[in-house]
Amino acid sequence: MRIATWNVNSVKARLPRLRSWLAEREPDVLLVQETKATDESWPATELAELGYESVHHGTGRWNGVAILSRVGLADVTRGLTAEPGFGGSTEARAIGATCAGVRLWSIYVPNGRTVGSDHFGYKLSFLRALREQCAAERAELGLAAPYGLLGDFNVAPTDADVWDITAFDGFTHVTPEERSAVVEIQRAAGADEALIDLMPRASADPRDERRPYTFWEMRMLGFQKGRGMRIDLALVSKSLADRTQAVWVDRDARKGEGPSDHAPLVLDLD
DNA sequence: ATGTCGTGCAAAGCACGA
């Protein structure tokens, strides 16, 4: 089974590339972020023609998350129980479903903008709500149940996860507060059964030994200059990690005409 | 290099978010 996560930065703008990517890589489950779609404009019919049932949670223009599956899609949950809002309303940043017996979430953590801003506080609140959701669900499902939080976390877990840590001094995505909030999510059900941050290789090539990034800024030719970040994560239970044979970034999806600024993160399971 | 994208509004340019 193949599970992938991809911030597509508008499903409308990316539909041609999404279609060809699905045909090429044939994931069984794809967790999507930043669809920028409404539930009405979500291309469910086109995706169904490609063999995927899908669920979408979005209000248009910004945010929006979805799950595509060709191995079943059950127990759909839109949003987090304790999800905070921003500017007076809740956004569409989390959707969960059970696919082929695996409980999965498609997560789009707020960017945070600048350290100490209202949006930064919102980001930390969102991460706390995700920890609560994870703790409650894992307790309910049992710690042995295969479980995964995948998506765009907008946090680089370590200094090695950005192209040059000195370039990030004073910026979001690398602060101790954000990093410890992610660790707290991993430990939501206790340190013994912590979710594992699956480390991908940098591309589809098994011999690729470059540092693995999942995001490169559109501005300033970030991809062309190798200025990447590993901010799309797969945090999975031991039961799911044990089934994982390969984890890789589909770096090729960042190339060519009209890419997203993120590349898909792919898990190949036993 | 505040250098690229995508969206929506109201318009063929701008504001906003990333």
C-alpha cells in the first residue's frame, strides 16, 4: 500500500499535475493540503473517474484539506474537536478518515507568519489542539492501531531540516516553541508509544543521499538554489512505521511547468 | 532584489497569503 501527502497549493491550478501524478505514482491514499477550494468546487467527479473516492473540507480561497482513497474511506472527521479559530472563524486545516484499517489525518498547520504575532499564537494553539485530538483518538483506538498524522506542519523538526539554519535566525518554523509542540504531539499517547517522524530520502532514487526537503520557496528561485525545508511530515505509530518499507520525497514533482511549492512525501508500506 | 505564485474583487491592477 502506498500513502502520500502533498500540499498542492490550489487544486484548481494543480489539477492537471495532480491527475498525471496520480496516474504515474498510483498512491492508494493521498492526503492533500491547501486545496483553496470549497466543498462545491472540489473535483470529486474527476477524481472518481481516476478511481479515487474523496472527501474535502474547505471554504475556498485559503486552506482546505482532503483525502483521496482507492482502498476505502470511512469514519470521516472534519476539523479538530478543540480546533482554534483565527480572525473570529475556524479554518479548514484538518480532516481525518480510516482507509484500509489505517487511521489517517491530512493536516495543514498555520504558517505562523512572524514570531510572537497573533498568527504565531494561533499556530501553537492549533498544534495543542492536534495533540489533544491525537491523545483522545489513540486512547480510543488502542495504541497498537495503525495511526498517522500527515501533512504540512510548517515546522522543521531539527536544524538539519532547513538548507541553512543561520538564514532562519528569528524566523518561524525553527523555533524551540514550534519544535517542542510537534514533539508533544508525537508523545500525546505517552513516550513509549510516541509517533515516529519518518525520515524520507530526498527523491525516488534509492541512491540519493542529499538532505530530504519537501518545500522550496517560489520566491528567489528557492528550488533552483537548493534552498529547501523539510516541513511536510509523516508522524506515525510504531505499528504503521513497522510496515513502512520506504519513505521518499517525490522531488521530480517540484520540477517543470506550474509546480506546487511542495513536493509529495510518499510512504510505501508492506 | 519585496525577485513567484494563486485567489478574489472588481477589473485588465491590486491586496492578501504563503
